[in-house]
Amino acid sequence: MVELEILTYPDQRLKQVSPPVRQFGEELRVFIARLEFTMRGSPGGVGIAAPQVGYFQRIVIVDVSAKPKIPGHGRMVLVNPEILSWEGMTRGREGCMSVPDFTGNVMRAERITMTAFDEEGNLQEYLCEGYEARAVQHEIDHLDGLLFLDRLVSRHTDLFRRKKYDNKICNYSA
Amino acid sequence: MSSWYMLTVVGEDRPGIVAGVTAALFKGGCNLGEASMMRLGGSFTIMLMVELGGSDDVLQQLVEPVARSLGLHVHIDSIEGQLHRHREPDVSITVYGADKTGIVARVTAVLAEAGLHILELESDVAGNRENPVYVMHIEGYAEKSIDLLRSALKVVECDGIEVSLEAVDTMIG
Ligand SMILES: [Zn+2]
């Protein structure tokens, strides 16, 4: 299989809204396989959206299972995904295959519920949290022509909202 | 052949410093790179990578008029630096507490010992003259391990300094 070419900003096609998938079948399955192959060929990539390879349909793949100690659903193929609810906000660092050599902090919902069709056309429901929820939100943004650059926040944001780590041990002698 | 320079600009804060300096550089055919520009105290400070097909004297002459008219002090260093040499942080640390002599030195010494390579550091003093509160935010790279940094910080926490450390795992998608 050959990797698909990834569009990089300032390619204006990345800023367009993609329409939903209307037809499931062999053509879609073949495209999804190539999209997944492209994602796995990209170092550190845990998600990809169809518009990133110039295919303007609402298709996303997310798989955070390569990351140690991060819970998730494994390989998720999300066709026409719809986020139903958002809960909590956290700041996290993101990068994008379509924006090389730059990473930045972005606020995302901590928890989302979502419906999406799988590659066979069956409607599925998901509850995603943390890192996986971040990846899903980043990829769905691509379907709406949004890049993480559109959501950058300053380092000051959320400075004191993070949880302190526990187990304060102070009986040391200096 | 063009070279990169680090242009440092410091002056009493007033509107128009960034626009004035960058316009002069643009007109002089300079290419601008990474930069940090901020107000510190009543001063405005700029650290800016500038690429230019000429010597540091040429650069000095380019910024001289705007520096004079806005009362800015300018310093130029020739650097080996290049663009696209980012290093990703893998840890983010916030420290705050009553401002005490030596707090920065104490915290950063402990972190350096535990293998922290600081990529960015911002600090500020909040509160008021009687009760100053020191606030510092660091993004860095753990040369050894994040756990080592975490245990190192437990020591300074006992001095009444509040510390939070968070691993940064950049999501690429
Ligand atoms: Zn992306």
C-alpha cells in the first residue's frame, strides 16, 4: 500500500468544511484502509482526518493504543461523527501532521460522548476521556476546517486548575 | 550568504515598539524568526532572531533610528542558531509561594540536579509590597526521568512552596 500525501497548512483546502459520507461500501473501506496506513506511517500520529489527505468527507481514525498507560478504545473508525456532550476542560499540548514543526497548548473537553458510524455503516456510541477525547476533538475539527492553531491558548491559561500531585512528604531533614 | 543574529531590545514601555522595530527590519530586508517579546516591570523587552545578508554593523544601523526615537537599548549577537530546531517539552511545572529570597535559585537548583532542561521559564511577582507572591511556570525536558523531578520537588514543597508538575504528552493528529 502507498501512503497518501498529507496536505500541510497554508493549503487552504484544510480550512474547508467537509460534507458527510452518504454511501458505505467497498470504495469507503479501501479509502479507510489507505487513510489508516498513512496515519500509522506518520511518527507519533494517533489520529488522522480524511481532509488531511485531500479527501473531503467526514471520516476520522483515532488510535491511542500505541501510547503507554493511556486508556482508550483502540482503533476507532469514525464516519460522520457527532459529539453529543462535552464535560470539563483541560489544557494539553497538540501538534498536527498538517502543521509541521509546531506544537502548542489547546483547551479541550475532558470527556465527550459521541456517535459515529463504523466503516460498515453501523451506528456506534462512544464515551471518550482525556487524551483520546483530545485526539477525537482535534480530528473532528479537521472535518470543520479548523486547525489546532485556531484554538491556541497562552501558557497562563489553566495555570492553577491542574490537580496537585499528592503524597506530600515533608518530614525530611535538610 | 545570510546569517542569523539575536537582537535584544530593551526600553521603557510605550505603544509602537514592536511595530517600529519590525518595520525597520522589514524595510532593511531582514527575515524574522522566533521571538519572545514582553513587558517586564515598566520595560518592554524583545529577544528576536533576525536573518540578514550582512554584518552585525548593518543590522545595528538598521535599528539605530527607531531605537533613538523610541529610547531603546539594542544589543546584537551573532548566533549559530537556525529555525526548525524546536525541542518538545515533556514536563510542565508551576511553582508559587510567598516570595522569599532565593526561591528561584532553590527551585531551579533542585530541578537542574534532577536533570531538568528548561526550555521556557516565565516568572512573576504578584501580591503586593508587604506580601509578595512569587509565581513561576516552566516548560522543560526531563533528561533523566519525570519521576526524579517529581521527588526532587517534594523537598521544596516542604518550604511552603506550592508545586505542581504535569507530564506533557503532545498529541499529534
Ligand atoms: Zn491535525
